[in-house]
Amino acid sequence: MRSRLRAPLLLQLFQLLRPLHVSPASAQSGDGCGHTVLTPHSGTLTSRNYPGTYPNHTACEWRIQAAEGSSLLLAFGDMDIESSQHCASSFLLLSSPSDGTSLGSYCGNSNPTPLVMNSSSVTIQFNSTTHRSGRGFLLSYATSQHPDLISCLDKGTHYHQEQISVFCPAGCKGVAGDIWGNAKQGYRDTSVLCKAAIHAGVILDELGGQLTLSREKGITLYESAFANGLHSKRGSLSEKRLIFHKACDHALEAVSFNASSSWHEVNAMGQYKPWTAEQAAFSAHGNSWAADPSSETEWLEIDLGGRKNITGIITKGSSDKYNFYVKSYQVFSSRDGKNWKAYRYSSGQEETVFEGNADSLQEVSNTFIPPILARYLRIMPQSWNQRIALKVALQGCQVARLKVPRPYVPSAPKEVPILTSIPTDRTAIPGVTINPEKAGSMLLVMLLIGGFVLLSSGLLLLALLCRKKRKTAADLNCSLMKEYAEPDMVQVSPSSQTAPSTFKPALDEGYTLPLVVNHYDVPGKYHEYAEPLPPEPEYATPFTEQALEAGGATAKKNTCVIKVVPTTQGRAGSLASPMSPGIQPQYDFPAQRLGETPNSTRREGSHQASTVYTEPQTERTSILWGDGLAGLTTSPERHCFQIQDFPLTHIYHEPL
């Protein structure tokens, strides 16, 4: 009878104590607890209804237990507890059971700075009374091994450096906060960092983890996506975007598909349309794979052709025509295709059920943390809409083959014969006598001689090249110097000046030959001179005397005919008609007016005498010239002169 009474009593006592059951690690109790994820390494906890107003007259107690010998770091993401005198009404209190220290009470709307508890266990108490407003609080923790701990509410706009490395605590997935974008495009910088990392598949919400991301230039539009149980929003242009770095997220190519069954559709027109396993590939056009019938025992198998690291899976529904899709599924893996193992997160012992699609069009991604190392992957739907239908793509990378070092096996030492004496007999080479003691010195001498010969040859060749270059440069300089014939000049009178020449003047006049290599060079500010006339004889064209105008002596122009009269005495050096000693030889020039007599005294305004240039002739004998000019005769009008038996004379006239 007593045993019958004890059973109901123990059952009632167990039911009363079950809400207050505390695990040896971390636990919570009370009616004022909100979102809570507690792990030995990190976690997140909030007040009830956060970020809404916490209820009146509630209480909650959290006990956090970390590994022995470690300390805890606490970071407040938000605190809004109605203020009261000495925080007597609503408050938050932190204490350490191991050493009896406490921090608090806290109230108001200012976040405390990160706190370090020098203990591996912490008790957090929250109590509320009657109040009007207040969101409550959000607190995250981690062990002291992660000093870069951040809150679940930190955003990308809180950072200004291009590279960011932080630690996200566990439990941020259930905290209020928006994200924009996806893993391919990146995320808007106004997104919550830890939730965006979970959406991108970088960390697992149940564990948290270290993040490494970069801030890059923003884009115009961010597309929404559903991944790892989180739905991102479609966002507009932002200044910066967040890019998460994943080392193993490439698309894996499937060798073949297999399925438990396939649906064969026959439409109203009697047309046959198969929904085979090969249609499950994303690259296959048209409809997807569909099972027939739809049950929890149906599966779709993927063969990768070899063992791969599988880090993620992407699923999609049927097509536009039908609204077939899988809502949830499990994943099994095998290395040989015979022994299958259900996938479990590293944080739990239960088989993981992944969240699938919500329609037949959108793609949904899920991440495997830790990754799956297998060749075969089997998907078993757990729930679906209308009919089981799937399109699947896998992400991952090749398995890194590590070279295992061979174990070192010491080998037995080889026996080396010990020579007791040095042999003196050597094999003689016919006709050659070599002394081993002098072989080294002979080789050194030969090397030195060979090096000296090579060095001497190089120096000799260099000297020849330098000499050739100098000779070429000298020839080039000489070629630039043009030979100009310096014609003799004859003055009409001692007081008169020589007429200007169109040829290059003498070097003693201060003229410097400009360096002109080709016709494109510009000589600068020096004058250019004409080349000398060709060496072949040229004869002046006789001019006919023009009729004098009415003015007679006032005529403007005068022409003079130059005649070359050869005589028999020219070769002997005598003159045809010697001039009187008192008369100086004079030359007429084109600038004279009619009726003028060239003499030593000239009137003002008269022109200077022309310059006479002589060119020696090869066919005639040179004439010895005396102190004065011989062979010149004046015309009766004393306007022109004749040159008898002289070399060919050129007289340059002014233009008519």
C-alpha cells in the first residue's frame, strides 16, 4: 500500500522539479528568460520578449560553466532596463560562485564595457517589477581565448578597416537583425555581421566561430537568398559591402545520379515525359527529378566519382508548371556506396534535418560544418509539397593528399676495409709519366695560363673595336666638312669694298660650320650657304644692250658684255694690249649707270664693285700674274673691259 502511494508522490515531485532542473554545465531557470544559447565556449542570452518590452514581475537566472582553468569575457550588445534608485526595482546582477565576487546591479540604458570574470563559472540574475518601458538586455560571452569577441548586434558599419577579424558567439541566429545580399554578391555593410556569417555558411549558429572578412566597394543591388535557415533581404546601393572568405566552396561535378524511383508523366494528349534522376542536375534543362510514389523512403543518390570534401548543398523545386518541392530532408554519406552514415552537426548527437525550399523556384543553400568526406551522397526527403521533386548541386573541393612520411628504419653499417699500408705500386701508362704529388700544381698552372690567354685575347679584341670606332668617327667628322672653292676677289678700287658672296666665308672670319647630318636637322641661328658650282666650265650668257631711254644718262639699268678673247700670246704669258702704267685696271659691274666712269672716287649713292670669281681651266696653261692685273682692256666707252687669254671668269650681276 505504501509503495502505491509513493509512486504518485514521486511523480508529482519530479514534475515540480523538472522546470528547475540544472545540468552540470550551463542552465537557465525562471519565467523572465528570453532567447538563450549556452555552450562551454560561447553563448548568447536575452531577457524575455527582447527587443520588445520585458514583462512585469519576472525573474530569470543563467548559470554559465566554462572549462576548468579558463576565465569568461562578457560583452553587452544592448541594455535598456528601467532606472530606479540604486537599481532596486529592475536590475541585472553578475556574480561568481567560486570566489563570491559580484558585479552590479545594472540598470538604465547605457551598455557596460566588456567585463572579464576571473572565474570559469558565472551566475547572471535578472529581476523585473512594475515598469512602463524597457527592452531588457542582450549579452554574449566567450572564454578568454577569444579577446576579439563581439556582440550579435554589431554591424559592418561599426568598422572602418578593410580587413576584419572577429569572434562571433553562438546563438546569434535567433537575435533580431536584418541582412541584405548573399554569399556570391556579398552583403550590405548595414547587415548584422554574425547573422550574415551564418547565412554565408562561414560559421555554425550552435557553435559560433572566428570570422575573417573584408570591406569592399558596394554594388547597386543586393539580391535576396535563403540559406542555412535565414532569409536575406533585397537591398539597394551601399558604400561598402562585406565579403566572407571561404577556402572550399567550389561547384562539384556529379558523375551520375540514381534514385529510388522516378515519375513518368503522361499528359492529357498522351505524351510521355520522364522525371528521371538525371534531371536532378542543375545543368539539365526542363523539369527536375520526381519520385513515384512520394514517401519518406524515397531517396536521390549522387556519385562524385571519388572522395571529395563536401561543404554545402543547394536545392531547388520542379519547374514553373508545377509547384513541387521538398520542405525538409536528411543527408546520408558513404565512401563505398554500401555503408551509409547520417549527417550530424558537431554540436549534437541527433541526425540533422535541413530546412528545404518554400517554393519551386528559389534556390536554398545549406552548409555542412564540419564538411563531409565521401564519394556518394544520398538525400532523403522528410516533408514536401504535392510531390517529391528536386534539383541538387553540391559545393566543396578536392581532398588534399598528404604525403605520409615513411618511418625511419636505421640501416646496418657497412663494413669498410681498413688499409694497414698505402700501396706504392701504381699502374703505369705507356709513354706518360705522372707524378701525383705535382699533379695539383700543374693543373693550377694550366688554368692560370688559359685564363691569361683568354684575358689577353679579350683585351686585344676590345682595342681593335675601339680603334675601328674612332676611325669611323673621324671619317664621319671629315665628311661633314664641305670643301668650298675660295674664289679670288678683285677690287675695282682700293677704297671700294668687296661685294657680298653667296658662298661660305673663310674660317678666319669667325664663321663656324654648323653640324648638319641630314636635311631634317635644324642648324640653329647660323646662316646656310650654297654649295659651290659644279667643276665643269660654264659660260656667261651674253646680254644685248637695251636702247637708252629718253633720259640718256638717267637710264636705270646698264648691261655689260664680258668677252673672252684668246690670243696667240696668251700661252706665253704676254698681254694682248697692255694698259698704260698710270691707269689702274678696273672692272665694270652691273650696278653702274650708263655714262659713268669707274674710278677710285665714286659719288654718293654709287654701288659697290662686283666680285669676280675665277675658275681655273684644265685645258689652258696657267698665267703668271704680276703686281697688277694684266690682260684687261677697256671699251671705248670705258664701261666694259675685256679679259684676254684669261681663265674663265664668272661675274655675278644684280638682277635686272
